[in-house]
Amino acid sequence: MELSRRNFIAAAGAAALSQTLVAKKRIPVALELYSLRAEAGKDLPGTLAAIKKMGYDGIELVCEKGGLVSNEVLWGRPFGEVAKMVKDNGLTVYSVHHGYHLLQGDQIEKTIEINKLVGNRNVTCSWMNASKTIAPWYEHAKAYNAIQARLEKHKMNVGLHNHGAEVQLVEGKVPWDVFMDNTVKGVTGQMHLAAFPAAKLDPVAYIRKYKGRSRTMQLNDWAPEKRGLLLGEGTIDWKSLFAAAESVGGIQAYIIEQESYPPGMTPMEASVRCLENFRKLHG
């Protein structure tokens, strides 16, 4: 009886320690490079150094206009040169935004190669054309399932990044729902969070609905008829969102994106403030 009691106490202690370690697991936070697109275009190495100095763990890698349009050149430099800059500045790449054409045909092998070069596992499509009918979204889902089958051999996941169109009703259905409902669990739904409350949808409910599929997400806030809002200054319930992302969402990295800026505040200043606000909200 005494031995059983000791075993029970030891097991309970181990379980409690395990829960504590899980609770204290630190989720890295990155900056979407589009947030500093003008600065990166003028001085990419200086911009990367500034991101590291701000306290970000890494970046989401994009080109000047968002998703990569080429697997060869990025920010006017050979991709390998950019990869070395990122590494030299001690930053981790948590996601790379690609144009859809780079995930198809003979392009996908090169896409896999460049993602390996920067150590990235989250291969994210930055844009799918909006449609006036819902049928194309079923076809998109089939295509992404096929892409995922190729990427998972390299321990990578394909993902789709939403804009406003994906969360607006089309023929009585939400395209994002159709896409997520018809793709395999390996396919990530990278939520551009502000688009959900803008469409009167609850982002926390979506994280819980598609469990384990929010490997990365773009943190941006929203409030009616306001632009330039910083993270934490809008209507999103960040405490509930972080709890959902870390309990059921499968989050691997938070990615802060600030597309526009408050009057009188530079993009650099806005990026610093967003990180400060994140830390206050998340702990």
C-alpha cells in the first residue's frame, strides 16, 4: 500500500511538472517583413538587424509586394544572399509567403529547395484570386492536398493566407470553411486575424473549429472604420485568442503584421510598439 501510494504521488508530481512545462512553453514571435517593406527595400541588412534588436525571434519572409514571385531573386538580391543575411542576424524564418504559381508544376521543387535553405517548414501561399462562385474553392482544396502530399516528405506544411474575400459569403458559403473542411490536417490555415471580425466572424471560434491547423497566424487588430490600429488597440480578445492558439490551435509561431501605421508613427516605431503590446497581453 505504501509503495502504491508513493508511486501515485510520484506520478501525480510528474504530471503536474509536465503540465507546468507545457504551460510555460514559449511561442516565438516574428515580424512579417511586409511591415517594413519600404525600409527593407532601401536597406535589407540594416532592417533585419533592427528587427533582431527590437527583440523579435524571427521573420515571415516575403517580397516587396507580399508573396514571392520568383524563387531566384528576393528584394533585388539572389535568394541565397538573403538567406545568409537572415542567418547572420540571428533570425529564424517561421513562414515564407509564395505566389501560388511557385507551388505548382516544375516550380515546386525549387520552392522546396529555397525553403530548406532558410530552414522554413511553413510554406504559405499569399493569395488566391477571389471568385464569384464557390465551386473553385473545392478545386483549390484538392490542389492543396496534392501539394501537401509532396511537401510532407520534406517535413513541411503548405498553408493558405486569407484576405477579406475568403471570409465573405459566396453562394451562401464561406470560402475559408469550404477550403478548410476539404483539406487534410497537414494544410495550415494562416489566419489574417483582422479579416475575421471585419466579416463579423469570431477568430477564436475558428481556431477551435480547425484544431491543430493554426501553425502560424498573422496578428493584426481591428476596429470599425479605423486604420493604422496597433496590436492590442482594437476589438480582438487577445487573451482568449492566445489561449485557444496554444491549447488546441497547434501554434508554432506568432507573426505580427502591421500594414498601415498611426499618424506620426514610423513603421519601425509601430513594429516596436506592437511587440511591446504583444508582451503585455501575452506575458
